[in-house]
Amino acid sequence: MLIAIIVLISLIAAALWTVMTRSLLRAAIGLAMMSSILTIIMFMLRSPLAAVFELSVCAGLIPVLFISTISLTHPLTREEVAQHMKDRIRRFWYLPFIVVAAGVTLNMTSVTPHLTLPLPEIEKDARTVLWNDRPIELLGQIMILLAGVFSVVILFKESGRDEH
């Protein structure tokens, strides 16, 4: 019980640090820490497959992409940020009106969806479901990981060429 409380407190601390830090690099590192702690929680809840996916994608691939992107960009000056915001406001001035109109329209219509849940199946082991019943999702996971790895390699090769 004490270990669970310590892990949850560390998860909350990592989440707060990620959200409250002003540095994008520290926020990306905090995201990786938060996902790693969430992986520990998933293992404690006896969900190893979800934990492995969380560790591989959310704690591994996504922070690497964020950190490599941050390292390849340069920060804008205050004048550039102000000009960017003015241009954005000029381009998208009508969006708040569309959002309010859509909200009012959705609020006035009373559409109640009749969703039915499928009948429960016999309980299966998650490994059996993943490897036998859902090979497309597994292939998609592998393709996402490979795409992330190759994109990081390409980004670093291109940034190395720019420096020479």
C-alpha cells in the first residue's frame, strides 16, 4: 500500500512538473518520466501489455520526437510571437462564432443515441487476443515505432548536414 501511494504521489509530482515548467525540453523529459511512472502503475495493476505499449510509445518514442524537434528549432523573438498572434487572429477571427453557433445548435437539438454494447465474450488472455485476434493493431504499433525511429534518424542526419 505504501509503495502504491509513493508511486501515485510521484506521478502527480511528475505531471505537475511537466505542466508547470517553462522549458519545453524539461516538459518533454517530464512527459517521459510521467509515462514511465504510469507504466509502473500499469504493471502493478497486472496489465503488462498496456504497460509495454505505454513504455515503448509514450515514454520512449514520443519524448524522443519532442526532444529532437525542440533541438532542431530556434525560439522566436517577442516581436515575431506578437506578429504571429496578430496574423492568427486576423486569419481565424470567425472561429469563436462558429464554436458558439455549434454549441447552441447542439444544445437545442435533442438527439439521444441508442448505443448498444456487444454481448460479452468468454474471457480471453490479452496475449491471445493481441497475437491471434488483433494482428493488425500489433502491426500498426510496430509501424508507428519504426516510423518514429526512422523520422528521428532522418531529422538528425539533415541537421548534421546543415551544420557542415
